[in-house]
Amino acid sequence: MEAVRVTDNIYWVGAIDWNIRNFHGYTTPRGSTYNAYLMTGEKNILIDTVKRPFLEQLLARIRSVIDPKDIDLIISNHTEMDHSSSLLEMQKLTGAKVLASRKGKEGLALHYPELNVEAVEDGAEIRCGGKTLRFIDTPMLHWPDSMFTYVPEDKLLFSMDAFGQHYATNARFDDQVDEGILFQEAAKYYANIILPFGARVVKTLEKASQLDIQILATSHGVIWRKNLPRILKAYSDWGSGVTKEKAVVVYDSMWGSTTTMAEHIADGIASRGVEVEVLKLGETDRSWVIKEVLDARAVVVGTPTINNTMFPSVADLVFYLKGLRPKGRIGAVFGSYGWGGGGTKAVREQLQAAGLELPLEDLQVNYVPHEAEKAKCMEMGRRIAELIKKS
């Protein structure tokens, strides 16, 4: 396993996880990578490590450049275990001190009490072999300990979990992969991991705008060197809550009644020239639904009633959505019921708790939607489209 040169003396020495399909509840059908970097010179510096089962990949790639025992310093930009769980082994092998943010030192002490860690201040710099490493605190992007490390001589930013993608590939750079897949995975990554921290994203981008950056060396997926303006613009839009004239109609159904409602509501939305995505839970995982919500102005949720409440798959989605707290969206609720209602009411409560504005009354159908109810669904869709256009 060979290291990949990023600049004249910086190498990617990370690991590829081809087979991971679930990353703490977020589906990863294209796998992932755990990116670590080696800077060689007067001092040999390792920037982050890899998830512990992949330590041998890290060591093999380092060996293709230097003896791992010759590493003088280790930087930990983030405490989460997919980046830190090989730190203790690397320190035992090299004797190198670990540098982390103040919160990073606190977090690492809880995970690895034996680890020798020194805290660095926001804006602090170290110089070695004609290169500078500047440390930039980025709290809550996406943990309290997160920080960037910037190398001005290479115009390179080690951006930790920002700008990443769960994307396993032998290619290491954005200009070596399909751009459609790349930005799809970048959007899905942002929607499921970074979305709650939009205000922090905006502040971090303001901070980063003072830096001359030509390479974004991420901790997951590929390294950005061609499409920097595009991914930075995307993060600016996502962090600011920019959406487009689009609705996501997401639902589940027991015997088809809620499906019929969803289809007619979607037709009503489309009839007003508004983009619409129709997603059935059970057939579509929640990670993909949230990716579609990322740029949608309206989220329309449908549920059948079971045991006087919402369907389990709908409950899973709306509770997940509540944790992500998307800003500036409108919502609407519809559903079917048999001998007793309660499903739409339960959904409404959770969407309100998630911060969505719900300007329309819930639409409910008893058992099977006939022509009159189908017409009401179409009308609901048209009203949603009008609200989207006005907002």
C-alpha cells in the first residue's frame, strides 16, 4: 500500500473502508475513507490517524515514505474515534507528542488516559523545515474539539470533517472522480452530519476566507484541488439555509391509501411548476431523504395511523429530522386512518419541534381516498407550491 503525494512533502497515508455501510446511523453505500497525512522534512509530522481496525493500512503507507518510528509529532484535529483510535498505538511506536485543541486534549484524555497530549491555542503556529502549521479552532464543526490545520506555504488546509464525503475510491483527488457522484456524496454528508451547525459553518467560512487555500485535505473521501470554489459556495449556501423551489413528499403506507395521497399531492405541487421528490420510507433510507431535504423549501410528511400514532418508519424520520433542525423550511402533514386517528397529529408535533413552519391544516382520509379526497390532495399540493413560491 503506497502513500499518495499531495504536495512536494505532504502525503496521503490514510485507509480505504470499502465495505462500511452504516456510519452511526447514516447509510454509506459507497463506503468511506479515513484520511491521514504525513508531512516529511526537518521533522516528520503525522496529521491524524485512522480507525483502529485500519492501523496496518496507515503503517504500510507511511513505510512507503519513511520508517513510522521516525515520526516526530502527531496532530489530532478531531477526537472522534474514526480519526483518533490509532493515536495510542502510534504514540507507543514513535514516542511522538500529540497536539490537539484545548477541547481536543480534554476529549482525548477521556478516551485515552495514557496518551501524552499538549493543547494548542487558536491561531498558534509551529515552524519546521521551512513549513508553517497554523492551528484554527472550529468548535462544533462538528464536535467541540474540532480544529483545522493550515500550511500557508502549500496553500493547503487540513479541513477535518468539513467538506468530506463518505466515498471509498482509489482516486485521491476531486478531479479524478465523477463530479456528479462526488457532489451527491458531499451533499449527503453535509445534510446528515453538518446540517445542525449551519451558523458555525458560516463563521468558519468567514474565518477561512482570510486564508489562501488551493487544496482542501479532508478527513473522509477525496481531496479538493479543482472544485474548491464550487464546494465552498455549496457550504456557504447550505450553512445559510439557501433552498430552491422544491418540495420533498416523504411517506410510508400500509395498504396504499397514503401512497395515493402522496402521488396526488405531488401532482398538485408539480402542476404549479415546482420541483418535487416523492420518497417512500421503507424503500428509501432516511439518510437519502435528508440529502433531498437539504435544498428543499418544503417537507411534506405522510403517515398511516397505527395504534393511534404515526407509522414507525415515519417516526424514525421525524425524530431524526428534529435532531438535524433544518432552518427556514415549511412543512405539511397528511395521512390516512381506519377506526381512529392520531398519526398526523403526532407528526405535526414533531415537525413543529424540528422548527418547521406548518401553515396548512393536516389532510386526513378515512380508509381509501376517493375522487373528492384525491381532489383535496391535489389542492393541498397546489397550495404548498404557492407557499414555496412566496417564501
